[in-house]
Amino acid sequence: MRSFLKRWSGFLFIVLLLCLVAIVPAGAQENYRKFVTGYVNDHAGLIRPEEVRELSAFLAAFDEQTTNQFIVVTLPTLPPGESLELFALKLAEAAQAGTAEHDNGLLLLILSEERKIRVEVGLGLEEKITDGRAGRVIREVLAPAFQKEAYYSGIKDAVLAFVNWVEPSYFPEGSAGAARRLEEQNGAGAVFFVVLFFILLFISAAYSSRHQQPPEGGYPPRTTGPVIYPPPRRSSNRSFKNSGGGKFRGGGGGFRGGGASGGW
């Protein structure tokens, strides 16, 4: 019996070691997964229960109809020894937001006491929600609202901005339209320079015409410039208040650290 134990003790030790190696990552992932039980996980107590239910119902319906999975997590502080970016990535990977086929998940992480924000974007959404767009939402939507302690309106507008960039036709009717405002701000700057260009072009043409002799037979008939129509606005019959909700179940989506960080 002793010779048998001596002979197989080394083999058994290796088997146990391999089992521990396999179990530890799963346990570590479960430590992060505990923070995500629903679409909206307000561990910091920033928003009212009815607001959690409303936003959760909207995100659940968005998931059901488009397969895009967006989750919101608020915490007072980071767990000891964690950095913002690495913790958000581990949390998103543990939640597995989005589908395995499209990697179309997104995590909005808010730390109330540290006043930090992280947007973690799934692999499949990085072209639609670029690092620059994620950063703009933090600076121009979330931070101003949080400075006024308007946490729910800031989170809601941020979510709607992300939804609009991913699925423009889904945009809820009558909503504030954070994404549309952000795009219109960019558009307003572009329009200003276009108008300025045409004004300078008109002044240059007028100045040149005064210093040129009219051609034989007089000036040709005056022509008009191009007519620029505003882009059509998309409409939707969906309301922000949707029925549904329930617990969040990740679909196997992947992340690699795309997104942006900031604070208020």
C-alpha cells in the first residue's frame, strides 16, 4: 500500500495542481461577475429604484431587439489594489456583455467617491463608439450632469448617445437626444466654416468683377449657388419607457480595452 502511494503521490499532486489552476480563474471571474446581476447595477446608490427599473427595462428591450448588451455599474470605490481601466476590462469580460458572434457589448462604470468614469466598449462596437466618442460622452454629457448631481439624467443621456450611434433607427421618440446634440455641435462648427468659405468666395468674386471689363454682349445671366438641405431626422415610435427587464445574462461578448476614462 505504501509503495502504491509513493508511486502515485507525485501524479496525484500534479492532477490536484492542474485542478486548482483551472478553478482559480473561474473563481476570480465570479468575483467580478457578482457586481453585474442586471442591466443597471447601482451599488453606489446614485439613482432611485424606479429609475433603475426604467433604464433596465429599456436596456433589456434594446438587448432583445438588437442583441446589443449595454450594462451600467456604479460603485463607491474600486476594490483594493485595482486600477480603473483593468478593473473595468475584467468586469466587462466577466459579464460577457454582447454576443460571442458580434462582441456588441458595452460597460459604463461609475465610481461615486472617486469621481471616476470608464466606458468599456466591446470589440464589435469599436468602430461605431470610438475612443473619441466615448471620451466626448464622458466630458460633455456625464461630467456636467454629475457636477450638478443629476446622475440619472446624465446616465440616461449617455446611454441614449451610445444607442443612437449603434442603432440610429432605435432612438426613442421625444428623448433628449444627447448623441444628436453632440453631432449637431460638430455639424454647427462645420457649417460655420462652410458659410465663411462661401462668403469669402463671394467677396473675392465681387471684387474681381469690379476690376474686369464686361465681355462683349454684356455679363452672362447670374447663377445661384448650390442648395443645401438639412439631413432628414430619423423618427421612432419607441418610447423610453418600455416594459420588460429581468436579470442580465451575458452572451459571451469579448473586450480588449477599447473605450475612454474620465471624471467630474
